[in-house]
Amino acid sequence: MILDCNEIIPDRLWVGSYIRPEDVRLLRQLEITSILSLQSDRDLAIYGINLKRLLKAYAQAEIELHRIPTPDFDKQALAVNLPQAVEELENALVPRWGKAYVHCTAGVNRGPTLAAAYLIKVKGMSAQEAYAFLVARRDCNPYLEVLQEYEFSLHRNHSV
């Protein structure tokens, strides 16, 4: 399998599809230091991904895994998990050398939504700007309404 991913922020952030243990060496070549996975346990089972083997491959490659299991196509669950996921991504990118790979299963909805939410919080983009930024760099469909809700919650929390 060839890893299906796109560089969103040069040399810092990639968004893509799910990872199998044999794909980890490709991530190491990209010098990825952290993985943020939104795949649910159900996703792993459907695609036959052995979590123990995956964890072992990450450990051998010295790549940190952060899992925030979120059911596919569940916008409400994604909205609930987004603040924690953005915080995990922020922490992964704090070191200057930090490089993160964000993924769900296909890299179409959940992963791109997380990357766009990160851009809203850290780069100060609007939900619409972050959405456009992502779709210009990857064939994807972030959940715009989830991003708008996230942007609104950030503004509401800053004004309190």
C-alpha cells in the first residue's frame, strides 16, 4: 500500500488515510514524530488493523500515537472530541522538530476537520478559510458546520 497523505503545513503537518504496521517505515522517512488517529475501534476491526502490531511498529520507529476514537460520519461525536484532538495536535507540534500525521480512515472527513480546526485555533483562520486551505491541499471534505461550531466556541470562550 502506498500511503495516501498530503502535506498541509510544509514539513510539519500531514493529513491522510489509515496506517497499517507496514506503513510506519514510510512515516519514519517523512520524519513524523506523532500520529493523531481518529479511527474508532470499529474502523480498526473493519480494516483488519491489529492495534498491538501497530503500537509495536510505532514504538520501534519512536513515533508517538495519540488516539481519539471517533465514529465515522458522526459529526456530533467529532464536535465533542475536537477540542481534545486540537490540544493533542498542538502539543505534538510544540517542539520545533515535531511533525504530525493526522488520520481517520479515508482521510476525507474527520482527519481534515481536525487539521482545519487546528488552523482555526493556532493560525487564526476562519472556519471557511481553514476549510478552503484544506481542500486546496487534499481531495477531502472537512465538516464545515463542525468547524463553524468550533470557531464559535473559541470566540465565545475568549470573550468570557
